[in-house]
Amino acid sequence: MKTSAGASARFERSSDQSFLIYFEPQGKNNRAPDQVGTSAGRPLQSQITLQANENVRRLLRLLEVEPIVGVRNLHPAYCSLLVKFDALRWQHGELEEKLREYLERLQEVKLPDAREAEIPVCYGGEYGPDLDEVAALHGMTPERVIELHTSTSYLVYFFGFVPGFAYLGELPAALVTPRLATPRKKVPAGSVGIAGSQTGVYPFATPGGWRLLGRTPMAMFRTDRDGLSLLSIGDRVRFVPISRERFAALERERS
Amino acid sequence: MSQTLATILVQAPGLLTTVQDLGREGFGPMGVSPSGAADAIALRVGNRLVGNAEGAAGLEMTLLGGTFVFPEGGVLALTGSDFGATLDDAPAPLWASCEVKPGQTLRLRSTRSGARCYLCVQGGIEVKSFLGSASTHLLSGLGGYEGRALRKGDVLRIGPSSEAFWKRAVAAKALERLSPRKILRVTPGPQSDWFPEAVQKLFYANTYRVAEESNRMGLRLEGAAITEGAHGKMISEGVSLGAVQIAAGGLPIILFVEQQTTGGYAKIANVISADLSSLGQLRPRDEIRFERVEFETARALLIEQEKLLASEELILQ
């Protein structure tokens, strides 16, 4: 028999108006897709992360379908969910009790079917200024890096950092690369980067330390579109290489 | 009475002036942080002074204020820090409402106290709402007035209001109790036990200086580095407003209103809700300290603060 996810969840007070709910023991030695060290091919805890992330998405879903009055915000991540609440209405203890009832019901939550999304990417050159270095780091050709990056479909674990920034994983082991030692002050919108065993697209021009392989002409986050974000949590994403001409054409279409 | 088509002409925008309300809560799953007024208390009280709902949109000015013309006149209140405001040539009151005649000019200068001053107008500033809020989110260019800080020549619309003008002012005693703090009270962060006792002692004994590169996303602090316990990056997790994270190099960053929604640094502490507005008044080079309190104390302080904000004694009329 499967033990309930609720039983193993751990609550931690993160502020006087929030909780963190962890679906696996958080420790100094735990590694997730975003903190893989320098050596490529180290074994990942991907199975644990996948299972934990599914529980995160189940709890998020349940709290969206049956909202708790006085719960003000939710921040999902790989293995945890931050729950922000109105401190005038709830105390940690009472809300934990309420949330534990939700946790008992996680197995009955039906997650939406994962959609398959394709993101066109123009690799290298000015769009992917780190492509050659990543290739050199792994002793492979830039073409091989592109082949690997486009060889698999990635899970949207969660959105974080800035609006519409999807944390995608996991990269093929041969492509696992540490982030830049010094982050860039400004990464152009649409840039496709890798860090550790994760990959993602910068929806806006922001500072960033991920290594940039290419750029997509797609708008990842738009205010004039239903759903705002191109992707949803739990989607499967595949990158598709496109030419500079195609990039330009798609960019024109967009505007 | 405000007319339905009253406007504000931005003659000079100041250093960084944005439209803010109390933020858009509830969009963390999309990676959208609430944004909203950095000193929420100042905005709430300012709105009360002009007879608006507490969460109406106003202007948030930073360090150096702007110059605004009111072609149709209106009712306004300035709250927060003293930016040496004048209405035409007369001093404009702080923490009080005043009537503006058609064509008058409100001019603000450099701050004489904290980082931010708020301009609230009767009827509120009208902008297109994004995810239910008028707040500007600068990093992503969303919300507010075209998603950006104000520029010279911008024309802001004032919302309709049926309120008459009442001379209102915040009671001196209440103002004193609401004044921004430099000793920030915190509760332990989710990774506080990663930091050895001695390191935590140091953290609470240290005086930190607010760094120049602080902004609405976060306040960077300078001072003695925390060398033990942070262990570099951990698994990214949701981060709360006011979280004190120890970044690479051992220096604390306090996550603020335009914060990233998730992060991978260990959090040693979290500023209590009652002191979040104080963060909005911190200027670069200000010196601060942290004082640890229990969760129960944090809650009691918030309840006390809300009681004061809701009390009859807050505003004199």
C-alpha cells in the first residue's frame, strides 16, 4: 500500500504569514536539478524530485479548486509549496491542521493531462552566446549540444523567479553544466539557457546566470492572451531548432 | 468634488516614480510577485486622508520627488517621508489632506528623511488593471502606467469621486507609533538552524548598511559576512516577503515587494509583517540591525498595528 503523501510532508514556518510544506526531507546534502555541481553525469535524485513535484502540483491543484479562505498566495517549487496566509485570520497551528486534511486527499487529485508544447529556438551566434563554450566544456561540437538539448522533452516543474519563467528539467546527463560564475546584468527576453540539469526561457530581459544556448521568438508571457503564460505547470516541453530566417519570420508574425 | 476627467500632468518624474496600490496577491503559481507599495502603511493612510478605499492606486516616489500639475484641481495627501513638498509657493502638508486649485503645481524635492513619499489623490490614479491590481512591476514591465516608471509629459487620469473635501490629518501620537524602524524585528527563517549558534549571534549583533544597489526587488546589505551555514545553493523553494537570505559571499539580502517568487539561498530570518513597511523607508547607507522575536510576538505586533490603523484616533478631522 502506498503511504499517503500527507504523512511524509514536513511543515516549516517561513515567516509570520507563511509556511513551507516540503515533500522530501530538505537537507544540506540534498540535490535537485538546480544545484548540480561541476561534474557532469553525477547521479541525480530525479526520481525523488519527480515524485515530490507531483505532490506539489497535486496540493497546488487542490488548493486552487477548493481554496481556503485567508490563504493569500502559493509559491510552488521542485519539492515544496510556500503557502502565504492572512496572519490576522490564521495562526500557523490551525492552518497546518487544515492543510493536513488537504494532504490526506492528495491521491484523489486528478492532475490535468500534460500538454505537449514545442518551442522554436534559433541556436548559437548572438542568440546563444554561450553555445560554443558549453560545447568546449563537454568536449563536443556545438551541433551535438543542440542535438542533445532538442533530444528530449522537459517537464515544467514550476514557475518562479519572474512572471512566466518555467523551470524545465531534466537535461540529458551529458549536458549538465554549472551556471556562469558571474551572472549577466541583462539577459535578452526569449533567451534559452541551461544551469545544472535544468533549462528554461527568460520571458523578460532580466539579470541572469544561466548559460545561453539560443533564443526563441515566442512570447513566453503576454498580458493580452488568456492564460498569460505560454506554458502551464506539468506541461511537457520540447525545443525545436530553427534557422535565423525562420526566427525573423516568426518574430514578424508576432508583432 | 472631483470632476470625472481630472488629470495630473507629470512635469518632472523624479528619480523613480511609479503607480502602486497594495499589490496583486495570489499569482505566485505564475511566478508573479505581488509588487505594490513599498511602504504599504503610508499608502493606506494617504488614501484614508483623501477619503479613498485603502487600496486605491497612488504614486510612489523614491528619494527625489517629481513635479506635478493639476489642471482641474483635486484633493491630495502626501504621506511617508518628507520630500520638502510645495504647492505653488506654499509648503504642502505631510500626513494631511489638502485641496488643490485648478492649475496649481505640486513640487517635491529630495528626501529629508526616508526613501519614499506617497501622493494619494481623491478618486485614485486610474490605470488599466493587470491581474486585478494597478501596481507597477518594473522588472517585467507589467501593470501600472505602461509598466514603467513615470516620465516627463505623462498624463495620469484621476478616478471619479463623490467625496467632498474634508481637512484630515494623522494624529501626532499615531504617527509616532507608525514611524519606520531601523531595528527590524524578525522571526527565524526556514533554514535558520543551518547556521551555527555563534553565527546567529553575530547576525543579530551586527550592524548592516543598506547597499546602493538595493531596489524594490530586494535590499542588499553590507557588513560582516556570514561565513558559515549558508552552504551555497540549495533546492529552489518559495520565498516569502521580507525573507533574509544569505547569498554567495555571506551578505544578507532582504527580499522585497517585487521579489522573485522562488530562490535557492538559505534564509536565516524573516522580517515580521508589522515591520515590512519600515523596509520601504530604508535608504542606501542607512544602518540597520535585526532583533529576533517569537512568532506569537510577531502576530501580536501585527494585530496591534492593524488596530491602530483601524482606530478612530488615527485621523483627526
